[in-house]
Amino acid sequence: MTGRLRANRSGWYVRAVSEEGTQGSRRARRIEEAILELEGVAGVRVWEMPGRVEIGVRVAPSDTPADVLARVTELTTAMHEGDEAWDVGVLTEM
């Protein structure tokens, strides 16, 4: 597994990982970094494809998946470009 280890606001140490590891696009890294700041996020993975962005979130045990997914969806709504499709889901493994 590749990525950066850092603490988020909840005090959890998280590893930001994209499909390309630390070589992901700047946009994928910005998305990861923004999501990692959200309460209840223990890890994130971002996949960028033409016309589509998929985000997998690892939820901290202190929060519920529904609450965390709602926060991620609200945050990322402003990041959409054009007619892109965005999907957000829960990761069971990183």
C-alpha cells in the first residue's frame, strides 16, 4: 500500500491512497486531502476515469457510514466538473 500517513481532525491516523499511489493527479490528491479533513473519515481512495470519479471511504469506528457518506457527498458536490458522474461508497479494505 502506498500513500501518506497523517492525522485528521478526529485524531485518527489515515493513509491517503489513490489508484496511482502518490503519483496520482493533483486533483485526486486535492479530493483526498479535503475528504480526510472530514469527521469520521479514517481513509480514502480516489479513482479518476474519463467523465467519472469514484471515491471509497473508510469510516472511523466512532461514526456511522451513512453520516460519513453524507458529509463526503456534500463536500465533493462543489468539486464536480461539467457532466461528470461521481460515486461515493464505503471501503471494507484499503
